[in-house]
Amino acid sequence: MSRRLLVTHALPYANGPLHLGHMLGYIQTDIWVRAQRMMGSEVHFVAADDAHGTPIMLAAEKAGLSPEAFIKGIRAGHEADFADFHFSYDNYHTTHSDENRELASLIYARLRDNGYIAKRDIQQLFDPDKQMFLPDRYIKGTCPKCGTPDQYGDNCENCGATYAPTDLINPYSVVSGATPVLRDSEHYFFELSKFESLLRDWFGGKLTKGAPVANPGVVAKLKEWLDGGLKDWDISRDAPYFGFPIPDAPGKFFYVWLDAPVGYLASFLNLCNKTGLKFDAFLSADSEAEMHHFIGKDIINFHGLFWPAMLHGAQMRTPTALHVNGYLTVNGAKMSKSRGTFIQARTYLDAGLHPEFLRYYFATMLSDTPVDVDLDLKAFEERVNSHLVGKWVNIASRTAGFVHKFFDGRLAAQFSAEQNELWRVLISHYEGVPALYESGEFAEAMRRFVLIADLVNGHIATKAPWLMAKNESQREELHQVCSFSLAAFRLLGGLLKPVLPATVEAAEQFLAAPIADFDAATATLHNHSIQAFEPLLSRIDPKRIEAMVEASKESLGAAPEAETNTKKPAKKDSKPMTENTAATATQDAAVIGIDDFAKLDLRVGKVLACEFIDGSDKLLRFELDAGPLGKRQIFSGIRAAYGEPEKLIGRNVVFIANLAPRKMRFGLSEGMILSAGDGGSDLFLLDADQGAKPGATVR
């Protein structure tokens, strides 16, 4: 009996387009799903847009749309990207759906009736400027565990700790920059602390027939949190909020992290309603089916603690396994808009780069361990050109023409003794590939691909069919060499099919031999007729990568000082600064007296608002709280360095308060914000500790 699998990946948030960092985990999932189908498993691959929460509500408001209209447009873009990257979903849905409302309410009701929901009054942070309770992700402050600043209100990205937003040190509102105040509100809690025994059994494989639920390192981290003590989980939010109302709690809504994972099940329920599949056959507590979640390492606490406990408490099955991936870096560093390495999926496609090239590159880097993956753009170009074009496609392009020219497109009836022995070697390397896909060891599977391809190309180089073709007495050997090579080309196609589905489909058409499963690819194709060969892939033109990077960059030109009103030093040489050159620069600078410095009124300003300006690709508009000086509007030419201005809200900056106001076409600029750097993307705002009060004098 074949395995029955329900497979999901982390749901993309419906507040913007997909980028290549998103695609890493999503591509990993699709490769695993396609491999499982080739192994004969019954697979149902579902996903959805995660469409609820305050960020969606605020983004829609800013765009002048209803939340429903806003998420509809985002979803259309996501689905187009997934289709063009050759994803094989059985269903793609949204968490803002009738099915999700039904299931979230059902799960909540079961948890409530089984005694796992508690109500209690809490003190919650409230934004006095926006007149709203703040969700966790709209409060920032210093982590109470490790002391890292600018961490969100629910968990620390540095140490991974989870906590209540009221635990943050020096919290501030990301929405307005105001210091939040505590107010009482009745909230609903899922009593996670009652599930310690269940989670220990789940981690130990007692609920999964001994199968590991995740990589050992992931399980160790989950146990560390478990050993630290489980806290009950606040699952309610106060209005205004875009989400589902809690059925028995007027004015209260389900926290997005409650209904988001339920969205996996809702998408599957939507599929069941359309196809006649039995939902309970996969989700009942005694189900023999498997449920696999592919997620990033930043959300393992939700999927490894809250989610299995919530399902068990609602009398549903727990997940079979969590497959965890790391983050994506580009050219060895965090993705950057100023460097053009914060690349959207659509930008990659619009540059004319084949979607399956990225799928292959990621596959060469992925294993069961959730380590970060670096997209080295030069290595990407070289690896694709060498492996896929130079090694694999080259096998067919060097041999197929001779089969048609001399043998009417029909392959030989047998291999030579030498080739039979080499074929056994190839098969020995190939046989372990399905198990590698099963365990998530894609990089090792791709290493096998290169190994087999090198053996075949070595055989072709030794036999030199282009020379044999000139000697009529070698026709039979020529026929065998070309036939063996094309059978090996198909074997490699079977190995690559989960990674390169569209390209392998074209290869199947050329060979007139579909590859239904991994075993089918091992056929020797004796006496088989093939079609005329047409090039399957072409090498990456480096200009396309350059175009992609340029299209991803923020404008890097430094604005004229008259327009920017931003303090910055004169342009220096591009060579790296050493200790000696730093000393020289200091000595060459104009010397001023203390009286000259005293003329500058330098103040601390807290950023209340920061946004792009229509009609300028260089400026950001700041609104600062300057304390006793009131509010100040300043236009600053740092857009190239700060492509996400909303992230500056709440920060303290230093500005010149007594600079004469400058009338600009966008409005009046009332000061100059200080920054350090050479201009363009190399600018960094001067910061002041959160303890500094707005309007404080810089001395």
C-alpha cells in the first residue's frame, strides 16, 4: 500500500511579493513532493496565502484598499510566481476563507470544551497616538533574555527566546514611534503548559511510530524550550484587527498565528470539497496518513510547540515531521536592496533567467540540516553552465545526431560488454538517489548526478564518436556508444526530474520515453526510436545576472545637498581606509574652534514617520518628535541606503535643529539629519540610545 502524504510549506504573508529568500524553502518542498510522487506515494501538496493580522490591515489602509481587495492582488502575484517556477500544488488557497473560519472556530471550540482555554485580564501595550492595542510584531525593544536591541514583541531573532511583549526593555510602537502604555484587557489563552508530556512523546517519536519529527538539532532546540518551561499562549487580539472573530467573545479576534497554521488544513479541506477526498482520513487522531510541514528555522517554536499541542488538544492528529531550512544569503551577505541582492522572484524571471536554474542551484546546497544557503551569483552561473549544460545536455547533443544520421533514429539492440559493466556502475550510484530525496539530502543526490554524468562523458571522450563516424567499419561500435550515452542521459533525467520538471519533460519528448518513476529511468532503451534532438538548455549569459542585480537596486545616486538637506562628508577615494589614510584625512580637514561648533544646535529626534516620496528616487520624508521643539519635517537623501523606511520608525536620530528651513518642491524641510558614509548606499544614520529623550541636546 502506498504512503498517503499531506505536504505543506510555510505560508507566504500577503503583504508583498515573493523574493528569493522565500523561494528557498518553497522550492525545497516542491522537489521533495515531486520525488515522493516518483516513488509512488499518494501526495496532496497544498498551501495558501497567510492573509490576516494588523500588518495587512495597515498596509491595505495605506494603499487605500479594503483588506480583502489588498490580499486578493497579492495572492494573484504569488500564484503567478509559483506557476512560473513550476510548482506542483494540488491546491493553493487563502487563510481568509470560509474553510479556515470553520476549522479555526471548530479547533477553538474543542480546545475550550476540553478545558484548554483560559480567560484572564492582562495588561497590554497600547499605542496612545494610534488608539489601538499593539500586536506583538508592532512593538520593538531590547530582548529581555540576551539584551539585543530592536527585537519584536514575541520572539528574539538573535537568541530565539519567546516572551510577552511586556517583557521587552524600552519598548516602542513600530506604528507611531510612541512609547506604549499599559492598559487592561481580557484575553484568551491556550494552556500550552498542559501539554509537556504530549510534546515529549512527540519529540521522542512515540506518536510517529519511531520516526524522527525533525533534524536532531531542531529537536534539541525544541527540548531546550520545553525544559525552560512552557508558557500559556495568548490567542486573542482586540479590535481593530483583520481576522476571524472569536465565536463567543465579542470584540475579540483570533491571533493570526492561531488561524495561519490552520490554513494548511483549510486549503486541504477546500481540495477535499472539490475532489471528494476524505478530510478525516488525513486529519483524524488515528489517521495512518502522514503530514509533513516544510518551514524556516525562524518559526520552529510555533510549529514544534503550539501547533502539535493545539491539534492534539482538538482531538486531531499531530504532524509526522517538520523539515526545516535555513536563511538565504546572497554573495555571502544578508540580502541588500542597495547592493541589488534583495531579489524578487519576478525580477529573476524578468531578467530572462530559467526558473529551473535556481531550483537546481538550491538543490546542490540543501540537506537535512537547517544551515543557511548562500546564493553566490558567480558560482550560480558557473555551476549551472558546467553541470546542466556542459555535463548533462552535452551528452545528448554529442550523440543524438549520429543516431539519426546513420541509424534512422533507432537505438542499438544491445550494449558492448564494456558498456554493460559501466551501466552496472551507473546504476549502483543511481539506486540510492530516492532515499536521498526522502531524507532531504538533495545536495548529495546532485553530487551523484555529477558523478554519473562525468563517467558518461568520460566514456564519450574515450570513444570519440565524432571520429568513429568517419570510419564506416566502426558503425556498430558508434551505434552502441551513442545508444549507451542516450540511455545514460535518460537515467540522469530520472535523477533530475524532481528538480527540473519542465526540462526533463522536454527530454522525455525527445527520447519518446516518459519517466513515470525512478525505476523507469533505468531502462536501457534497446531498439527504441527517438525524436530529433533540439537544445534543451542554453548557458547563462552573465549580462542577465547583471540586469537582475541592477533591476533590484535602489537608486544609488547621491542627491544634491540643496535637495537632500542631509549632512554627509565629501566623497573619498574608493580604496579601503587604513589607519594611515584615516590619520591623513583628519589632518587635512579644516580646523574649527569650539565657538564654531557651538553654533550648531544638535538635537535628538525620535522618528514618528518615515516614508517614500512620490517623484523622488533619492529622498525619504521624516517626521521627528523633537520634544520641546515640537514636531519637525525633514527630507533626507538616504533612500538608497534605507529601502524599507518603515523600519526606521521609533529610532532616535541626531539632527541640526537651527539650520534655516529650506523650501523644497515636496514641502518645507526643517533641519538636517546626520549620517556617516560616502553617500548613496553607503550612508548610516547616527543613532542615540533609546534612553535619550526627544529634543535632548547633543553635547
